Amino acid sequence: MEKRRNSRNDTLERTPAPTKPISDLATESAPTYSPQRMKKVLVAMSGGVDSSVAALLLKKQGHDIEAAYMKNWINEDNILGDCPWQQDIEDASAVADTLGIPFRVVNLMQEYRARIVDYLLDGYQNGVTPNPDVMCNREIKFGALLDYAQAEGFDQIATGHYAQLQPTENGTPAIHEGADPNKDQTYFLAMMRPKQVARARFPVGHLQKSELRRLAEEAKLPNAHKKDSQGICFIGNIKMQDFLRQYVPERPGPIARAEDRQVLGEHPGLHYFTIGQRKGIGIPSNADHQNYVVVGKEIQTNTLLISFEAPSAPGLYSSRCQVSQLSFTGTPPPDKAQLEAKVRYRDPRVSIQYLRTGEDAAEIVFHQPQRALALGQVLALYDGSQLLGGAIYTKIHQSTS
């Protein structure tokens, strides 16, 4: 393991030894959930206020904690946008100093490039819309970092996610939605495995955001008023289009009206667009109070399909879909069940019929048609407030209603 001093803030940076693949992690049995026993916990601190308060609460509870910043990306290619990793490290280190806990920087750049960046670029190059934030939690925070933490003698990883853990009848933990409905982040945890859930802690999930800010202020945390970060998971405030422009070659093609395939213009590349997109299409509307929306991407012909926003727009609304890569946070639901799902982040739960069709595949029927489902994105499955797991959209059927 490489160890060196970081001259900017004199924190220890460590590069973990090669970690086990995620498939191995998924097959290991989960330990019994025992929140009462004091744990040795590594807190994944991003420099933001949420993970800082997570560390604050764990320390107050008496756990043996240390803080770690995951160094995943440093914007070596000078992509337009703000990638403030140095400032984030300084903020996280300052919080650790305030709390009186050890702080380290864990270099996961190699793992992040292989597991997240390559996945993201491959998806866009193949015409689908990947979700790096969901995969980052499974593959990096509760994947590579968890492997590192266990090798270093830690029992668990703690994060600032707005999610709650509650014990099930057999003593294993189940993920439930955060208490603040405007901040709930369980959707981003949908692809986690039971072993990962058992090693996770979400100390701030019971709080409202306003309460969390107040706790940060009372503890005089130096980042108590820091704005929440936006952008690609752990890359910073970089616009997705700028990121893609750097790594995915442009491939211009026609923009056609979905109803009659009349060509209306040209697009720079299908990877810049997603289903349901209204802005940035570049085709002015020729009708009052009607706007074009992206309703399809034809990979074979490199054609972007658009239509006026309406329930009848071809391909915009879906009543049924197929999903694959099923992943469950605990015990899987019955092969046929009435469940709920979030079709994307910040959308409310909707009623679905779930029918398992294979080892890692299922058919989903929505009780009400859903707008703008995109291949490659994540569907999160719920039983009430409990997160059951998630899957990837692989085929979407147009609504017939």
C-alpha cells in the first residue's frame, strides 16, 4: 500500500491494494444487524455538510470513527467546469480537526475510472443513458472503499445519505426512505447488495435538512453553510455535456419528427440527448404554445426523434417495460407481486405489477403511464417506504392509452 504526505493539507493519502470484484462481495453472507454495539466506522466525507454531520453524530454516540475523503477524479483533462477536489479535501480535513478525529485521503482514481467513468462513456456511446450516481454507491463507496475499510479494520462505512436503516424480523437491516421527503436519497442506493447494506450506516437519515444545518452550526463545523454539491458523482460541478464532449466523438445525424419521419434539422450526437428532453434540441416550434420534446433515439440510423409534448406523443409515455440486472438490498420479493417503484430520482413512488421473468430480469406494468423512461436508467423498487432494490431499463413499451 502506498502512503505519502499531502503537502497541501498534510493529510495521509493512501492507495488501497487491489480489491475483490463486486460479484464476490455480493455472494458473501451479511452479518446480523446490531446497531447497539459500538463500531469502528470509517466516515466517507466529501467535504459537504451532510457527511460532516454524520461524523458528528457518530462521535456523539461513542463510536470509534475516522474520516476518509475518496479521491476519485482530479480533472486532469481540464474539462470546463468546477472540479473542486482540493477545496473539498481541505473542508473535510477542517471538519475532522474540529471533531478531533483522524483524517485520511483514499486514492480510488483507478477504480473510479474502471468502474464508473468507463461504464458511463460506454453507455452513452451505445445510445443509452447510464446512471453514474447509483453505480458509484455500489461500486465505489460501498464497493472499493468498503473493501479498503475492512482491510484497515473498520466494521462499517458511514455516509451522509438521507436514508434510514431499520432491522427486519431476522435481524438484518433494511433501507427505508429518509425522514425529509425533499432530500430522500434511497433511489441512489437501489443497486446495493445485502452485504453492503449490512456494512452501511446512514446517521443523518432521520433528520430534516434544516435540522442538519442547525446541528452543524451548533457544533461550529467550518462547512455548516456550504452549498450542496451538484454534478456527476464525485467529479464536481461539471456539466454532463462538457464531460461527454471531452471523451465521446461527435457523430452528427438527422433530427426527425416521430410521426412522419420528416427531417427537421441535425444533431451533433445522440449521446447529448435523453428521452423527455425539452431544452437544447435546436428546432423551433412552428405552433403556438407547443414545444418539441425528445421521444426516441434510433441507433441504427443515428436519428433523433422529436414530437410535440403530449400524452399521445410517440414513445414519450410507457405503460410497460422490461428490466434486467435485478439487484436486491435484502430478501427478494415474490416473483409476482404488487409493489411500488420510483422511475427516476425525485419522482414519487408509483404502483406497479412486478413479474420476474428470469434470474436477473423482470417485466414491470405501471398502473398509470409513465413519462420519458430512458434505456440504461435505474428503476428503484419499494414496498412502502422500504427500498427493495433496483434494475436497469432494457426495453420500454409505448403506452397504448
